[in-house]
Amino acid sequence: MSLQNILRGTGVALVTPFDANSNIDFNALGKVIDFVIDGGVEYVVSLGTTGETPTLDKQEKKDIVNYTFEKVANRVPVVVGIGGNNTRELVKDLETFPIDKAAAVLSASPYYSKPSQEGIYQHYKTLAAASPKPIVLYNVPGRTGRNMEAATTLRLAHEVENIGGIKEAGNNMVQIMQILANRPKDFLVVSGDDDLVMPQLACGIDGVISVAANCFPKIFSEMVRAGLQYDFTTAQQLNNPLLEVYHLLFAENNPAGVKAFLNELGIIENNLRLPLVPLSEGLHQKVKDYLEKL
């Protein structure tokens, strides 16, 4: 079955809750998973950047994936994030991580090394050959330092069999339209920019992997479903109250913003691992003010 059918709608890039001693709080992770599934999201993503994966060791990552599969219990599909800038090491991870129950693997474009477009192509071609699951490309130049151009995405989409889609977070409407206009008919295209999702739905995207859906799963997933049905009057009405949320989520860093919201909702403790820190006092007060107003 095409990933377009399995991963259509709203996916949520799950946070990783920590306790006061910076250990993974699996009980709180379970609460987040229940909260977003009960809120109507179509699938969850484990080990995305929002999960603070750069500060997790490999055993912690495997434990999170195993727990997520157990807690989700087949209620929705699960996508597992396995990305980085060491291609050889990622091939080993694809062979050893517990991804047998995953719908797909989300893999961020290589960061820091700043490879050429050919290097990006060869990196993903190698991962696709090694992966037992379809690869979803992830273009996020604000984090990686290198944009994966539409031509590279389309080359991978048309030439590499085990690449099934892309999460496009380039904050670039023209680039995503170029991909949509020229993609294979069964190639999944989802947004990674929460604040651009509504207009991108009008361009023809298949959905989103969202940060905001951690804390506002119901209204956000309803907005996406309305947009997928081209009911943009409803989608706009649902999206407008979230405009301030999008700003607060990313004003300082992600996931400090979403963890502040989840903390105020009583779902997790407000702990992050260095080098990330919680929101500044003034910005956290704006989170409280927003929730009280809502």
C-alpha cells in the first residue's frame, strides 16, 4: 500500500518527556501518546528532532521506539526517525533498530557536513538500499545547513524504489509546489512547517508531520482534514486561533515551546536536556496567557 494512503493527514513528532533527573519519563510519554491519538491524529513519529534525539543515546532511542509501539498498540501507524550525517553508521542503525512494526523511516538530510546535491542523493540511495522499510526524506535546511533542492527530491522519488515520500520543511512555497507538480503519483509529500500547512494544503500536500499537534491535536488535525477536503473556509477558521501558537512554539527553540504548553496542560514536566533549556519566563507567561484566553 502506498504511503499516501497510510500517512495521509496529521502525524505528530512526539516529544521525549524527561523527569527532574533528566531520565526519560515513559509514563508521561504514554500520556502524550494517548492525548494525541485521542485527539484524532492519523499517526505518530518517534525519534524526530522534536524528541531531542541529538541528546539520546542509542539504547534510549531503542527503548523509546519499543515503548511507543507497545503503547500505540496498533491504534495508528508509527514512523521511526533514523537520520544523521554518517551514512555508514545509519546503515547499521537500519539493520539493528526495532523498526519491524514501523510504517516507514523518516530520515533527515545530512547536517553540518553540507554535502553537494549529488552527495545527498547518494546518501539517500544508500539508505534506501539498506532499509527494510520505505524511507521518507526530510528536508529541513534551517537545521542541516543545506537545502535539498526540488530536483534532488524528484530524482530520488523517480529513481530510487524504496523512497516513498518527503517531509518538506524548507519554508519555501515555490519548492514544495515544484515537488508536487512533478512527483510520481504515489509519492507522499507532507509539510514540516506548521505555520504553512493550510496554504500548502491548497497546493496539494498530503498532510503534515507536526509539532503543534502534540499540544493541540484535535483542532490541528481537524484543520488538516478540512484542508484535505478543500474546505478552506473551515480550515481557515480552525487555523486562525493557532497562529499565535506557531509563534510561541518556535520563538526560542523547539521543543521548549511545545513542552511549555504540555506542561501547562498537566501532561509532562517542563524538563529538557542541555544544550536546550526551558522557555524564558516572559515567553512561558505568554503560553499561560494564551491557554487562559483559549
